[in-house]
Amino acid sequence: MYNYSWNPVYSLVMQIKYEYIEKFGNINYEQTENQTCLEIWIEKLNNKKYLDIFKYIQVNQKDTEVLIRYGNYADVFGGEEDITSDKFWAMHDGFYTECRSITIDLQLEIILLSGMAKFKNLNEGAENQLNVILEEIENAKNIEITNKLDGSLQLARHIWEYGRIIMSGSQAIDVDKSWRLQDGYNMLLSDNNYKTMLIEHPSLTFIFEFISLKDAHVVNYKKEQEGLYLIGIRNVYTGEQFSYKKVKEFADKYNVKTTEIFNKTFEEVLEDVKTKKSNEMEGFVIDIENQDGYVHKIKVKVDDYVAIHRILSKISSINLIIKSIALDSFDDLISKIPESYRDRVYKVANVVLDYIRSMDRDVKEYFNKAPKDTRKDFMIHVDANVPIEYRGYVKNLYLGKKNNYIMSGNKKCPSFKTLKEIGIENYSEIFELEE
């Protein structure tokens, strides 16, 4: 049996499994349409600690394999809950920092794939403030500065127990259910260099950035830049994350694509992020190794890229999309974001617009049935025959007032309906893309 004690996610999952066996006497790995077996175990155990931790986690399952990711973390900042980013990453002793698409075989009790631990942006959190980073750099043993590519995360490893290579995306675990993962898998298997690299190192998870014109983000890449870029390597048995120098040595040895290592100073990076455009690059990753060998990783993003993503983070807010529709400013909102991000906004917008159309249809139907001989007769009929949630709107039609079905009050002091008030209980499903 391998020792995976370095990984808190694996440890907790095994704790849940054996607590379930102890309580119920047996275990199975069957999933339902809506729940993985792990989520079923947690629900049946009804342990508050487990329920609290997995509240913000997305779990995907294929056979006995589960992929665990802070997938629902984005929903935390969608306007439904009051929690800050710093608070989130500190919760449960930093548990979520290791929930970056770790894949576990529940039956064999092995870690299949382990990505890099979560690391933050410059000036995000006390430990990443500029003055702290400058002091660390001054006393550093080694500094590595690389290009932060703007693609999709994909992990791959040759699994000795399976006798084959497996691959996952940031959320996808089944190549038959994700075109991105299928494309990346095909890229990898069609190149003997990638296959050889994985087969010769079965203890290592190889971490790639998948660049494809079909999967365009903010940076504009060219056709010849498509491919799988090796950006990290991690040992599943020890948790060791390889330096970029070692990553490049692997890439050079096996002749595979990798991220660029820059011969720059940190001061030059700070100057570059002011002038580079978001369609040119996302930013830089800085690895600062101290005298004891500890590596502090930070991201430094291009100012223009940050500005774009501030908009993107805002448009991911359910409440902001509802507000923009209510105030008739949705066109202005959608015009500010890249084409590749618009689908997820339209998903929420379409739910809201369908609600508005449905409300308008029902209100007009109640209005048409009401007697209109006198105002008194109309109002008496409405109060007696129209459900309370429609009455005010029906009366507005009679009085010639315009209805706003998702905003109340006036523009100086408005209030807006939430998705739950619109009738959507499981609002996170709206944001679920293919991966």
C-alpha cells in the first residue's frame, strides 16, 4: 500500500469510506444521475464536518474513479453567499488548495492524478503583498519566471495498476463527455514523445496547458501554437512539485512543448505587466525558492488581463446579470467581455428572460379576463380572482404603468429578485459547462 499521507483530500476521502463501511457494513461504488458514490456516502453519513467541507466541492465520477475540484467555489462568489476569497482558501486548514482536480480510485485506494496546489496572485493575501515578495526575492536561493499560458488545465499519467495512460481536465474525467479532453488525449496519444515520457515515469502526474483555437480564452494564439504545453510535474506518492528547471529538462529530453522560462528580473516583470495587452499574454508565474528549499509560487498578471477578468468575475455574478437586465443595460454588459465567455452569461440571462416572458404572458391573461367597466369593478375582481404574486402587475396594466418583473422600487433605491425568487433552486447548474 502506498503512503499518500501528504494529501489531505485523499486522507479525508479514505476516512469517509471507512467510516461508511463501519456504519453500514458494506460499500458500493454506484452513482446516480445526480450524485457520485462519494456524495451518496457523505449524505448517508450525515456528518456535519463532511457536509460543510464538500459544500463547495464538485465531484465527478467514472467507474470507481472520482475527480475532486473546488468546482462550486465559483458559485460562492456568485452573489448567493457572503464569503471572501482569502477566507475560502483558509477554510478547513487550507483543504481547498489541494482540491485542484485530484483524481482518486476509490476501490484501489490510490491517487491517480494530482495537480499543483492552488497558488495566488501578487497582492492577494498577506503572504503575497509586494513588500513581502520583494524581501523574499532579496533573500532567495533561486528565482524562476515563466509565461503563464491562457488555456485549459489537463493532467496525464501512466497508471501502473491500469497498464495505460489516463487523462483528466480541470473538471472532466471521461474523454467521451468532453471534447476538450478528447482533443488533448488525442494530441498526447498521437505523439510518441509524450507517451514515452509518461510511460517511463509512472509515479509522476504531468500537468499540461491545453491550447486550442476551439477553446479560445482571452489571449489570441495562432494555429501553430496549439498543443499540450508541459507546465508542471508532481509526484503522486510524495506530493513533490518539480521546479520549472526540471520541467524544462523533461520537455527538452522528450522534445515536447513547454512554457517559456524568461531571463528577466522581477522589476522587469512589474514593468511588462503595465504595457502588455490581454490578447498578448496572461502574465507570469514566479517561483521563489528560499534557502531551505521551500518554493513560494505567485502569479503576476498583465494589468489589461486583470481588467478583463474583473469584468468576467462580475458578469459571473448572478445578481449583476439580473440587475443589468432589469435596468435594460444587458447589451452594455455583454459588449465588454470576450466572445468565448459570453455563453455562460447568456445561460443566466435566458433563464431570467424566460421568467419575464412567462410572467408577462400570465399577467396579460389575468388582465384580459378582468371586467373593465369601472376601475372599482376591475380592482375588486383582481383582488378576488388573481393570485397575490400577480395582482400588482395586473393593476399596473390597467393604470398604464410599465411592469418590471425582476426589480422593485425605483432606480435610485432598487431591489432585485434572486434566481431562487424566480424559481431556480439549484442555481449552480446554470453555470455548469461541458467541463
